[in-house]
Amino acid sequence: MRVLVAEDERDLAALLATGLRRAGFAVDVVHDGGEALERLDLYAYDVLVLDRDLPRLHGDDVARRLVAAGSPTRILMLTASSAVEDRVDGLDLGADDYLGKPFDFPELVSRVRALRRRSARPALPPLLERDGLLVDTVRRTAVRDGRDLDLSPKEFSVLQLLLEADGAVVSAEELLERAWDAHADPFTGAVRVCMSKLRAKLGEPGLIRTVQGVGYAL
């Protein structure tokens, strides 16, 4: 759901971020290993897309420190080397997956989604259902009573979080933390606006309830 891209090639980092956002992820970008660790201390990321050859602090050291700290963040390591020995070394360091450059972008997105499903949170089914609502978290589709909802990536992410909460209240702060990137302004009302659009697309009878002063629930 939330991804940190640590890549020192700025053009490639921008392309990765754009593509992952279009696939529905909240994405932050850093360009060296030290900054990657600083962000990881501040925010809870589901997946770290980690270039192995980072400046300031090598990607290997970033992986070692994450593993030593017991971080639940999954690591997808990127490298320009295609040698088997390098892939083995990366996985031995604690990376959960390894992808050589150049790569096909759909494969990267698929691997990030797979790592998110393998996160430390309890395993979640790919199909989520509630009150005539059917959400496929793999194909990123949402249907209510046979009607395609045509959700934006952000609306889909918010709906998925509410469904995964299984009736529990999710605060606006948690939604902002998990569905928006680090540049989101908590005072813009972004969650409220997104919720209004999502409710309109879900239609009647209303599924999302507001718990005053607490958050939202399905």
C-alpha cells in the first residue's frame, strides 16, 4: 500500500514513483541509503524498493540494518548486475525479492503487490466482500451489486483499507498515513474530499459511516 523507492538515478526513480502511483500505491522517493533509513524511521512502509548501489550508505547496509531492527517492511532489491552470486548475496542480506535491471515494469508492480501480501500483517484474501460490494485487490477492481464502481487509485486504496478493517473504525490519520505519501498536507481535508467522492460512487444505501471525532467504518 505504501512504498519507499530508494534509487540514486533520479530519472529512473521518478519513473518508478509515477508508475507505482498509477498502480495505486502511495510512494515516497529518496536518493541515498542514509535518507532511506531516516524515512523508514519516520513512516511505516509496506515495501522498500531498494537500489543496491546507493551512495552515502550502500543498499546492502540498509538491508542489514532493517533486518537487524526486525522491521516488517519487505525489501525488493534492484541491481544492474545479473550475476547469480549477486542475487544470492542480496537475498542472504535479508532482501525478500531481487530484480535485475533492466526490468519490465509490470513485473515490478506484480512483485511489489506480492510482497505487500506477504507483509507482517495477517494474511488477507485477494477478494474482499461486504454488503454486495466485491473488491479484487489483485486486479484492482471494485463492483457493487454487479455495477463497476470505476474508482480512482486513491479511492480504491481507501476502500480497501476500510474493508480490511472488517467493521472497525479507521481514523483519518491512519488513512492519510497509509494511502497518501509523505508530502500530503494533513490540514487539506484530502481524506474528507476522497471519502465524499467514494460515497457518491458507492451509491445508496450508504455503506460508509462517520464516527464523529474518531474516523470512518464500513
